[in-house]
Amino acid sequence: MSKRKTLLAVLAAAFAFAALPAVASADPEAHYTDFGHFEVHGGEAELVSEGGLKVTCSSVTGTGEFHTKSTGQTGEGYFLFHGCEETVFGTHCESAGQPNGTIETEESTFHLVTLTPGTHTAGVLITPNEESGKFATFTCPVVGVHITVEGNGILGHITAPYNTPITEATVEFGVSEEGVSQAFTEICEDEETYGLESNAGGGLETATEEAHGYMTFDNSIEITTKEA
């Protein structure tokens, strides 16, 4: 798989968007089998910046793959957000080389994690492209806005039946009740706080992404949980 085509089409969209079900090494402990390639599809997504910029997209697609099939904890993927527009004038936004309204994320790395100390909630951490430090770059040409999506990472909540074979799991990137941060900003055994930033020409400012998607696996997988 090429570097460009391996990867959240996030937002993460990117934004990022990508991930897979599992829990890191905290109880309950999770064991996984046959992780490999997966496809992503989802509905509406929304990116909002602290300065008031809002970009909405009608759907997201993507693809990703774990580095190892049998002990997958980390992998790469990329996402495409479709039907994207800024909400002030309702004009389309897109990444270079993409059709009108399509935002492409850069190749990103994802890590399966346990969200928020004390909850043992299955999740995924998506980090920006290692070389550029960005999740995505796009332009809203009619209003002349050039936007980058950056930050140190975005956390998504994974839900799927445990202890039974499955071919599909869900991931949700929610926002806090106040709407000023992601719903999840911390992971177990890590003191860092994760979040997104955007830059529309005036400097970096806090941003949030709200999105929901499904991961469909090439082969049936099973997440087995037990007390650590």
C-alpha cells in the first residue's frame, strides 16, 4: 500500500478520523486476533475553531492497516471528507488535487489506547503526520481561506461487542458539553493532554472535531477481555 493511500480519510478528518477496537494494557485487558486491513465509512463531520470558523462535511471514507495482524496496537491510515463547506457563506472547501468539497487527511499513525484514567474505556489516539506535523490542509477558495488542522492528537471512543467475532466496529470523536475540547483528552499512563488546533491565517487556535464512523475489517476479528 502506498504511503499516500495507507492511513483518518477524520478528520480526523482528520480531522482525522480512524481507529480500531481494543483496550490497552490496563484491566480489563484485551487480546486481539487477526487485525489487518480495514475500511472506514461514516456520516456527517464538523470542525470548529475557537475563532468561529466552522467546516461541515456530509460523509467520510478511509482506509487503514495495522502494522502487525496478530498483535495490532498501532497502524496507519488516511481519510477523505466529502461534501465539505464553510458555514458562513456556504462555499465548498477542499484539499489540493481533490474534487470540490473533498478534504484529504495526510498519512497518520493511530494507537489503540485506554481513555481517561479510571474508566478503562476502549479508544484510539490518532497523531498528525510525522513529517509535516499536520492532519490536513485545505482551502475554501471562494472566501480565500487556507486552513491547516494540527495539534498533538485526537482521541476517539471505540465501541464493539467483546468476546464474540465481529467484522465491524464504531468510533466516535465527540466534543465536551461546553464544546471547547474533545470529549476525551487523556489516556491512561500518560500525563499529556491531547487536542486539535487549526490555523486559518491568523495563527494557531484551539479546534474540535465531531465525527462518527464505522470500521469494516477484511476478516472477522475478536476482542477478548479479562481482568488483568
